[in-house]
Amino acid sequence: DVFEFCKNQCNVRYLSVLIYLTLRYFDISYKTTHTFLKDIGGLTGEVAHKWSNIFMNEKFDEIVGDARGGKRGDSFYDVYPELEQDARIFAVLECQKKAPSFKVYDLAQFIDKRFYEINNVIKTESNLVRSVQSCRLDLRCWGARFEAITNRPFFEGHERPDALAYRKQFIHYFLNNKDNYYQISSDENPCWITPKTPVPTILIYHDESTFRSGDVRAKRWIIDSSAPFFSKGHGRSVMISDFLVQHPSGPLFQLNEKEWMNAVKKYPDLLDNTDLRYEKYSTTVITHLGENP
């Protein structure tokens, strides 16, 4: 973005030569320098090397003689002010959506489409009228920021002092009464350990996972401080809810021999040797709520 901004103010050749000589001075390889210049929109390594050689060893006037580059006339939005207004409104509306799906390329496509609509011409080439790099700089100039999605409302409050104190109290109670629970030995062939207390305690765990319910991107574009509540889903989500009972009578769902063979045939990775050890023929049920059985 800095290079794109500077390129609009001065000669791209000067910038490319400056960056090329700087990187080469610090022993950055020619290949890496060429790739870097190409990625940021500068001259190629070959051209930058040629002009660097002219600057260092030949006539200085030659590098500045043709006076090409830099801003010499009206900018894109000077010619199409109404397009800038439409593009800014489009960016603001997209940034206010719950789903963090807005990309700079979306803005570039919108500007490209409006450009041909304003001029009432049919597009015949694939190039965009305004590059993605320039559109990214536009967003920065309009006050947009590309920030990480953090501090979402449904995460706030988990580290409050009272929550931390209750968590410590719960763990302390849980560990002090471990002799009352049904447990499993940690040897090579695990087996159930029955508590010897008069009134044993059966632990029940609620295990719940919701897939595709989190944010689909780690960052998003935000304009001003009006960040929306972020959507917890992107399309239909699948929730898996399971109750794990720490007792020899579990699990609740179990396959028979024929069902197990069919499952292995369809999902052969079930036979892969992993660090997880499962009860023989145990299974988990997944339900799509609202769908026809």
C-alpha cells in the first residue's frame, strides 16, 4: 500500500531503483529482489538493474531525462467523482455485513462494472479499470482497516475475576472427590475401576461441537468503529451433541458386527492406527435438525 501511494506521487522508476539498490546492498539475492519488486508493482529486476547501473556508472541526466512516471494529470476519481461516491457507499455497506466475506477484489469488480455502466460501453477485455492494489489504497484512504476478528460478544466475560474464582472452586471440588467417581486405568489394557465409597458418583459430560459455525476468516475490513456483531455461521451448520457417561454401562450407541463392517467399507480410515483408543464398535450419532428423516 505504501508503494502504491508513493507511485501515485512520483516516478515508479525512482522507487524501484531505490528499493533495488537497498536490497542488493544488504546482500538480498537478485531473484528475491526481482520477486519482491514484481509483487509490489515495481519494475522487474532486470529493468531495475539496468537503471541502477545507469544511475551509478553513467550519466545522471539519462535516468531523469524523459520525466516519465509520477502524477501528471487528473486522477481516476477526479474524472469520475460519482464513481468514487458509489464505491465508498458500496464499501461501507459491505463492511457492515455480519459475514466477513468482503474482499478488495469485490470492490475492484464493483468499480469495473460501474465504470462501463457510466460510460455506456461494453467491456471487451478482462483487465480491471482500477487495480486491486489501487482499490486497497482507496479503502485505506476512506478510513477502512483490515483487522483481526477478536473480542466477539459471545467470548466476552470469560476471564472476569468472579468467573476465574468459580472455576478454581469447581476444579478444587472435582479433584478432592475423585475417589467417588468411576475411573479407567491408564495401563496398556484399560479397565474400569469401581469406586469403593457407599454412594458412588457417575460423571456425565456434555460434548458439543458445531462445525462451520465459526468465522470463516481471521481478519475483515472495518470502516470507522461501527463493526457489526459477527455472524457465528456461514450457511447451514452441523451440530454434534453427545453425552459421555463415565460408567461401564456406556456407550449408548453401538454397532453390531455387520454394521461395523459396512462402516469400515465406507470409511476405511477408521482402521488407521492413531493415538486415540475407542470402545469396540462404539459410534456417535449426528442429526440434521429440521431435515426429513
